[in-house]
Amino acid sequence: MLAKMLAEFAYEGIITPEPDGAAGPGAYRLPVAPGTVYCFRADRGAYGHWRVDPASLPADADPLAFVAAAHDTVLGLSGDTLGHLLRELTATLSADVVLAEEALTAAELADLDYAALEGRQGGHPWLVANKGRVGFSAGDAARWAPEARTPRALPWLAVHRDLARYRGVPALADPGTLYAQELPEPVRRAFTETIAGAGKDPSDYLWLPVHPWQWDETIAPLYAPQLAAGLLIELPSDGELRLPQQSIRTFLNISRPTGRSVKLPLSILNTLVWRGLPTERTLAAPAVTDWIHAVRDTDPYLRETRVILLGETASVTVAHPLYDRLPQVPYQFRELLGCIWREPIGPELAAGERARTLAALLQRGRDGRALTAELVGRSGLPADVWLKRLFAALLPPLLHFLYRYGTVFSPHGENAIVVFDEHEAPVRLAVKDFVDDVNLSAEPLPEFDGIPHEVREVLLTEPADFLPQFIHSGLFVGVFRYLAPLCEEQLGVSEDDFWSLVRAEILRYQRRFPELKNRFDAFELLAPRIQRLCLNRNRLHLDGYRDRAQRPHAAIDGTVANPLHSG
């Protein structure tokens, strides 16, 4: 953790290590207090990346002690931020220990299915306190964290339609259709009887699963008047086991893998935000899915890429009678209760295909071997050919949505899923999390004429010159910045060659669609420099742990050289 902390803080300009000429090339020193200097060795990489060698740090080096020593002189932390940060770092270390205790080899990781591999991930590679989960106790983490790898049944809740609203894609326009697909008839009958037994009309209620932690910590106390009035009625569990994914609030159905995943609000602070479900965005999720699917289904090139778009096909949102009318209160109080049903990956795969999140490619086994190296070895392909196929699977659909439709996904390691063939060669891309992570160009485009008003209203917009930043920060900086040195270390592909392959795939797309030249210029991915987004700086210097009415955004500090620029 200390090596990661030094590297990421240096990348974001939070600290400025000094070259240590007396110790030779690649040696750095960081004075943090009188008589206290941290010395280490590091390599530099694309986008200004730092790769600190953990072995160059003292064996007893302690990241918590570093923060305590450097909080004022070097890090510039306020006292309240310092206290909360130490808690988040300690929780992250505790989770890392759980992962390390039962770590697998790279070969064993490669044999895991999609759901099982999710519970073996190390978390966000960029954020240092990536498993802070403020609000969880140790017992909560043992029950509900992904690394606990414990499938559990979820309780359900009936909510009166005076509070709850349902939305679905056209095929699920009626909630009864969704419930018939997701709940066995005996469960539906039990739900109906429970509501009738409370003296209420079952047709007046919508059903949704609820996270047990959220129920106990948030719903039961904050909706107490509605519970007393019978507007909310506890239902039994549906009995199906679900497993939390890396995002914690999204659950895979283990009992019935063809069943939809459910995304539930969870009022804990993890990475940058409180993990609730914003009401209006949850309401609009099916409409966004319907539009995104329509774009794919009517575009010959997108059909050619066979991109999988895991739709958010239905949702229930539950307003809070007071908080939802008070825009000035902290945003987590307006994201308390709801559910999004998302299509699972399994039914989308052809025979012999396997899926893994992009984040998994950064995972190392306990033997030190990277999962990527294991997959390349199993494929029988030269490493550079395998990487070409990876980039050919990932980039074309993302580029086409950007250039043709002024629409960009945030293809970070959790949202982007790589589909492999039976030989472990990458063949295509799957993407999820549309309503939270799809952005539109603020500049009007003809392709926007067919976007439904509800979709235009809820999707965020950004200036045209900033839109490529989502691919840079989500994919290139957020994943490839780490994958490139890993490939140099374990596959013998130099970082320069790695980035040349990425650039070549972008240019290949641009040659295929010369009529989009003006869009290539407007949404410039190959500029000499790009803005430096900073995730850790947001927590340390911008927002800290204070409450705020709106969700925070990543900080921007300066620029970095773009390795994809021609010269």
C-alpha cells in the first residue's frame, strides 16, 4: 500500500519526490519531517505514471505511519480529513489481508468463472483507499464485502405506489412481467398474501429487493412513519442466493445465473461517493437502455463488433417524503431506496466464450504471475498479437459511439468486460452501467435528434473537447497505465510498443470512417497533452469527508503528455 500511495500521490502532484543522485538512477527521496526521509526506487511511464518498487522500501514501512508523519508538512491534510483517511486506509488494509489469506495462483484465477473471480479482485488500482467503505463495521465487511465471497439471500419490500415508481423497457413495461420472470410463482403468491394479511390491497404495491444493511441502517429508521402507516411492508426473501460484485451494491444471482443482477442503494462512502441510487437517474435507466440498444441494433458497424450492452431493463424508485423535497440536504439522503435490474452476462455469451472484467487483467496470483500472462500463455498467441486482439475487441465500439454518436461510456475496469474465446483470446467487449457512466457531447449533433427527452434530461453532458477524457481516464489512465508496465515485465512487450498498438487501433478505426474527420478533430484522442484527472486529490484536498448536496467529480490538476500523440 505504501508503494501504491507514493506512486499515485506523486502521479497526481500531491507529493514531489526528489531524484536521489547519490543512490543512482531511479532512486528518489521524500523528506516528510525533520529527520524523516522516505527513500525508494521507481520507474516512470506513460501519462507521467510512477511505479514504485515495494522491495526498495524498508520491510517495516507503514503507510499509516507515513500519512501520520506527512499529513501536515507534505500532504496538507486538515485534521478531520486525516482522521477519516486513516480509518479508510486501515479498512482497506484489512480487506487486503482477507484477500491475501486465500490468494490463488494465476492459473487458478484463470479457471474461475465470472462471479467467482469478482471476489478475488484487489480493487481500484488508482485509488489508494479503495476499500474504505465508511459505514461498514468489521462484521458488515465480513458479511457483505466482495472478498467475503459469501452468497446470501436478500429480503424484499413492498412499497405503496404513492411512494414508488416503476419503469421498464418496452418488453417489461408492466411490472408484473418483470416479477413473473424474476420470482417463482410461490414467491409471488407469498408476497401477495403478506400484503393482504397486513390489510392492504396488493395491487397498490410494487416489490423490490433491499440490501439487509441498508434496511437496518437507513430504511427502518428513516422510513419509520411510512412503515407504521403500512406504506412499506416487509416481505420474505425470495430464497435466491446473490453474490456482491466489486461495486458492492450490485449482486449477481448465483442460484439462477440467467436471472438479472440487482443494483441496490447502499449508504456507505466508498472511493469517491456515497453508494446510493439517485432517484431521477434510476427512473430513467430503462429509457437509457432502450435508446443505447436501439443505436447498437440499427448501426451495421456496431452489430459487426458484436458489442454486448448489458441493459438496465427495469427499475423501482422510492421517494422519501421529506428528503426528496429538500435539494439542499446531503445527496445521500435522496438516494436511499430503489432497485435497478440489469441483464446478466451469461446468456449473452456464445458457446466456448468466457467473460472477465477488464480489472481482472491487472490481477496477480500469489505466485506473482499476472492473470494476463496466464491467458496469453493459454492462447498460444505471441504477446503482441494477443494485445492487438484485446485492443481490437475493446476500442472499436467505444470509438464508434464517441465519434459517430457523440456518446461516451466510462470504460473503467469494473464497467468494461472482456469476452474471450475458447482459446483465451479476446474477441469482444461488454459494457454495463449506462445511466451513471454515459455522457453526451454538449455540442448539438444530428444524431441527437432521435434521443428521447427523458434520456437527454438525465444523461450528463460535457464539452466536446472534454468528452475523450472519459476514455483516457477510464481506460487508458485507469487500466492501461498499469497494464502496459505489467506486459513489459511479464510478456516482453515494451511500453512504447504497447502504446503504439493502442494508437494503431485508433488509427485503423479512423481510416475506416474518413467521413468522420471533423469528429476526430472535435473529440481528439491523440492530442499532445490531456488534462490530468486526480482521484485521490479529491478526497485529500477537495471534498474530504464533508457532506454536500451534489455528488463530487474527479479533480483536475494540470496536464500530462499523451503517449498516443504522434510526436
